[in-house]
Amino acid sequence: MIPQLKHCVTGLILHLVFLSGALATPSFRGQPLTDESQLLATYDYVIIGAGVSGLTVANRLSENPNLDILVIEAGEFDKNEDYIVIPGLAGGAIGTIYDWNLTYATNSDINNRTLSIPQGKAVGGSSLLNRMVFDRGSSADYNRWKKLGNPGWGWTNLLPYFKKSEKFTAPADSIVDEWNISYDPSVHGTRGHVQSSYSPWIWPSTKHFIRAIASLGVRFPRDGASGDAVGGYFVPHNQDPASVSRSDAASAYWDTAYNRPKLHLITGRKATRLISKATRNGPIVTGVEIAISAQSSRKIVHVVREVILAAGAIHTPQILQLSGIGDPATLSRLNIPSVANVPGVGRNFQDHLYVPVVFSFDFPLTSTNLTSNSTFAAESLSLYHTKGTGPYADATGDFLTFLPARNFTTKAHSLRATTLRQGSDTYLEPDTPLGVRRGYSAQHTLLANGLVAADEAQIEILWADGTFVVGLEHPLSRGSVRLASSDPFAPPLAAPAYLRNPIDIQILVEAIKYIREIARTSSLTPFNPVELVPGAQVNSDGALEAYVRGAADTLFHPAGTCSVGQYALGGVVNQDFRVYNVGRLRVVDASVFPMLPATHIQSSVYAVAEKAAAAIMSSWKD
Ligand SMILES: Cc1cc2nc3c(=O)[nH]c(=O)nc-3n(C[C@H](O)[C@H](O)[C@H](O)COP(=O)(O)OP(=O)(O)OC[C@H]3O[C@@H](n4cnc5c(N)ncnc54)[C@H](O)[C@@H]3O)c2cc1C
Ligand SMILES: *[C@@H]1O[C@H](CO)[C@@H](O)[C@H](O)[C@H]1NC(C)=O
Ligand SMILES: *[C@@H]1O[C@H](CO)[C@@H](O)[C@H](O)[C@H]1NC(C)=O
Ligand SMILES: *[C@@H]1O[C@H](CO)[C@@H](O)[C@H](O)[C@H]1NC(C)=O
Ligand SMILES: *[C@@H]1O[C@H](CO)[C@@H](O)[C@H](O)[C@H]1NC(C)=O
Ligand SMILES: *[C@@H]1O[C@H](CO)[C@@H](O)[C@H](O)[C@H]1NC(C)=O
Ligand SMILES: *[C@@H]1O[C@H](CO)[C@@H](O)[C@H](O)[C@H]1NC(C)=O
């Protein structure tokens, strides 16, 4: 995280120790099972992970009252802590008991730095930690999924599921009048479970940023959620407009289903491996082994229909590999017997990363005032509690800008040419299996051509009162998630291979130059911009590259490790989310994205999980 933001969040939490109480009243969460003795002997479905995707699928499958369904979650329920509930404190659960506290394996491309990668460990998963940006990528991003050989995975196929998951509330007239927010109700859902609404209060400096990019010719699509997602636009948050509080997977999909008698949830249990047996038609999954801790005894839960993996893009491939599903060559080194040969497991790992460009501006009011002025912070908190507005009602990222390469650099064509001249293999990990190489080769061509496309964003700019958060949206680099040990309680080795491909660096270098252009527009110069980071003296391409290598950090969107796609192209699941070469097993979380879309990804994870639930239900006649 940006040091400034981290500091800011910590400061806010300190204030809240003295100024307690949330606007939202804690909702009744339903009782999870209290111990193993309450488990049924067998379940129809066992879902591993109660995060964004797992709770979506649990909720939809349990609409059928005849099915016995169990959700296994390693974490616990949150307690409606202010740092989870209050939008202005979003991100405050990072590094708490609700975070797995993982770190990425380092690489020399980022100067051997060790980066933490927060991941939710709670009922609700990472939706309790996230920054509440609720947006979608452009239609072209999802159409690439289809182009990779996945019929049914394009934008028009997914839009109904985006809508199905969403309960959209249009912005209030007052905020529309003040901010000129445009939106298209026809692309939003109003009967789904995740509340999506615009912030009732927006930091005033945002106006100057919007004028600045307008003066540089950036377009403003009517509604970024429409599939036309390049340009600058206001985005909703996963936020309940009535209580002005976080809408997460637990409040959305658990609180609306917990009273279904045949839906069970057990928390504080880690799924340590899948149990399978050989049949004439190949191996099938028959159960899940769970444990409280490394030392505790193991318990096996039996399943008659399917096991559904929803443990997230880092833990799902770990569980598969612990269960002998993966690349037999690597598993044998850890003495794990091979159950199914699926070389793509854990490969194709990708994550959005960002670099900050920090200016000081003489704005009369910014989020810094909350930490520098305790009177202002106290007044703001009281305003939140009494009227549901003011700075604490606002999660960051109200207005986002997604730009194709041609809109921030003159080098789009040369970047494409350089990319096409690279062998698609060049920057892959040396032991990348052949199928995965073939699959990546197709991605590489799409990524190269995307560099000159008008409808695919290469960068995101998130304005935070003078700090420009510049995200790399279509990274070319690919890493992996592997077992560090055969101990299920040891964290896996997650290596996003940040900046391995030099094109990723060049895009960010060009983006920083463009940020400086924004700061030089007449909308911002009256506020006396002074560049603090990297600093105006960091000027040559070489110096900017060094800055990028030293500063790049995660935007929290790990994905791709159990990609949908043909088996011969390194795919792990087919278009119906079924894992290849092993029966009764599906993956439904962010692992299945073959390529990251240019967006914050939670709404896409909800949509894909809705699609998965529909696929699961239609393959069994109930
Ligand atoms: C700090 C942070 C900020 C983010 N900000 C945004 C944002 O502003 N906007 C946005 O769109 N997206 C954001 N995201 C991303 C978004 O929240 C995730 O992409 C999304 O939650 C992924 O859903 P998932 O179902 O794949 O995994 P998760 O929601 O992480 O759920 C996985 C669940 O599985 C459980 N689990 C894992 N292993 C096991 C096991 N062995 N046994 C039992 N349970 C297990 C975990 O505890 C967790 O509850 C952010 C993420 C983070 C971490
Ligand atoms: C993560 O680290 C924090 C701070 O050290 C700790 O309080 C918390 O319990 C850790 N989370 C987990 C799940 O262990
Ligand atoms: C990173 O570590 C490797 C291996 O230890 C070393 O060779 C390399 O010089 C280091 N790079 C940097 C930039 O520190
Ligand atoms: C409001 O936004 C629309 C585009 O969404 C733009 O055409 C119009 O000029 C804007 N109006 C004002 C007053 O900014
Ligand atoms: C990019 O620039 C072109 C040409 O100036 C313009 O037509 C287009 O609207 C711009 N796109 C965005 C996303 O601003
Ligand atoms: C906010 O900070 C700015 C810059 O330091 C200062 O000029 C202004 O008075 C502050 N306002 C409040 C309400 O604290
Ligand atoms: C701090 O905030 C209060 C309340 O908004 C304001 O009256 C005061 O001027 C601020 N102090 C400074 C130093 O800006």
C-alpha cells in the first residue's frame, strides 16, 4: 500500500478508538456449526472458502431446499468492526486477524523486495478487506476470454450475471447535480444481493482532477459498467446506501441464506486436501479433509455430488496440489502421489500492480486533514454517524480513469511491435509446461494487439487528493503459485513475477510522464503542484525504470492460477468450471480468469460465480 495511505488509515483507526460506534446496526449472522460432531455424514455439495465466490455459489445452490450443502471456511465472522463497516476506513482490515498475512515470493525485477499480499480470512473473504471499488472492465476485456477458446465467456454472456449479483441504487439528485454523475440503469441489476451505490460525499479535489483530464482530451463514457469502460467515470461502491456501510459477501450472500436448514457453515477449519478415489472413468473426488490446526486431528467430510473450490487464486491451487492434482513432476518432488495430471494448476499467475506518483497541492481540504486535525476528524465522524455523509461515508476511488496506451503515450505502436518481436516464451518461468506456453502464446498476441486498441485500457489512474495511483491493467508477466511444502498449514509460494516482462515497465514509465502532464494542466497549476515522489529530478527513462522497480506494489487482484481454457492450452477448468481429469470437482473463484480485466475485480468474481452456480445447477436434474 502507498505509505501515505497506510499512514492515513492507521491514523483514522487511532481516532476511532476514542470515537466509537457505527451507523450500521450489527445484523444477525446465523450460527455456524460449532464443532465436527454436528456435521452430516455426507453432503451433496461441499464448498471450500466462504469468500466472494464461495458464498455466491452457496447461496444459489441452497435455493434448492433439498440439497445438503456445507461451506468450509478457515476464518471466522467479523464483528462489525468500524474498520470493516465504515467506508472511509476501507482497507483497515489489512493485517488484522481477518488477513492471511501472506507475502509474495520476491524476484530481482522488483529489486528483491518482499511484498505483502493481503487476502481475506473470514466469512466474506477478501470482500471484508477490499477498498469497495465496484466497477467492471470493458467488453473487450471479457471478449478476450471468449477468443481464447471459451464460448459462453464473452461480455454479452457475462452481463446477465453481473446484473444478477447487483442491487444498484442510483445516485441521489443532490450528488448528480454537484458532480454530474451519469449512469445507465439498463446495465445494472436491482434485484441482486450485493448493494452497489455511489458515495454520498466526495473529496472536493476530485473536481480539479476531472477538469485536468478533460483538458487533455480524455473522454467520459456514460457508464463504465456498460462495457464501455475506457475514459474517466464515477464508479459505485459495494455500499449499502441506507446504512452507508460496506456490503460484503457475508452481508450479501450469507445473511440472505443462513436460515435455510440444509445450508451448513463451519468456520475456523482449513480444508487440508481433497479425498479422491479411482474409478473406471478416472479419479473422482469423494470428500474433503479438514483440520483446525497443524497439530489437530483431521476429519473427513464426504460428498456425493461435487466439491467446489472457492478458496481464492492463491489458496485454491495450493489445495489442488496438496491433493495430487497438478503437474506430476513437481508434485513428486514433495512426495505427493499424483491423482490427476493437470499441468496448468498454479500457472498463469497474474496480478495488477501500481506505482504511486505523489504531489503536494495547496488544496483547502483533503483526506490528510483527517489525520492532521482531530477536531475535523471528530466532526466528520459525528457527521457520518448522525447523517450518513461526510468524509467517513466515502471509500476511496470515486472517480476512475482507464486509458488505452494511445491516450497516454505516442509509443503505443512501437510497444506493440516490440511485444510482437519478443518470443512469447521469453519471460515465462523456465519450467513452464508446454500447454501453458501454448496458451500464453495466444494471450501474448492479444496483449500485443491490445496496446494499439482504442477500447482496452492499459493503465488505471486513481486520484487520491494529489497521490496518483497508477495501475498496470494488462500485465504481460506471468508467475506461479506452488507448494513450498507438503504441509497444508504452510503458506504456498506465490510468485506474481512482477515486471518480469520489460514491456510492463515501459508502460508504467510512459504513464508516469503522462501523470506529470496532468499535474501541469491549468486546472491544477493554481494549486502549486510539487512532485514529491518520484520527484522531478527522476527524469530519464532509466531513472523512471529504476523508480518503477523500487516502488511497484500490488493492487490486490491475484488471478489466473486455475484458468478456464482448453486442456491442451494449459487450461485447468473447462467452460463449465470442471477441473480436467478428475470428476466431481469445480473451481469457481478468481483463479479461473484467464486474463485480468482492466478493473478492480470483485464484481467480475461475483458475476463469474453466479455463472458457475447456474452451470452447476443445470448439470444436475433436481
Ligand atoms: C486489500 C484488498 C483490497 C481490494 N480492493 C478491491 C476493490 O476495491 N475493488 C474490487 O473490485 N476488488 C478489490 N479486491 C479484490 C477482491 O476482493 C477479490 O478479488 C475477491 O474477494 C476474490 O474473491 P474469491 O472468492 O476469489 O476469494 P476470497 O474472497 O478471498 O475468498 C476466499 C476464501 O477462502 C478461504 N480459504 C482459503 N483457503 C482455505 C482453506 N484451505 N480452507 C478453508 N477456507 C479457505 C479464505 O479464508 C477466504 O474466506 C481487493 C482485495 C484485497 C485483498
Ligand atoms: C496477521 O497479523 C496480525 C498482526 O501481526 C495478527 O494480529 C493477525 O492475527 C494475523 N492474522 C492471522 C490470520 O494470523
Ligand atoms: C537480487 O537477488 C539476486 C540473488 O540473490 C542477486 O543476484 C541480485 O543481484 C539481487 N538484485 C538486486 C537488485 O538486489
Ligand atoms: C456532464 O457530463 C457530460 C458527459 O457525461 C458532459 O457532456 C457535460 O458537459 C457535463 N456537464 C458539466 C456541467 O460538466
Ligand atoms: C483517446 O484519444 C482519442 C483521439 O484523441 C479520442 O478520440 C478518444 O476518445 C480518447 N480515449 C479516451 C479513453 O479518452
Ligand atoms: C486542511 O489542511 C489545509 C492544508 O494544511 C489547511 O489549509 C486547512 O485549514 C485544513 N482544514 C481543516 C478543516 O482542517
Ligand atoms: C480544524 O477543524 C476545525 C473543524 O472543521 C476547524 O474549525 C479548524 O479551523 C481546523 N483547524 C485548522 C488548523 O485548520
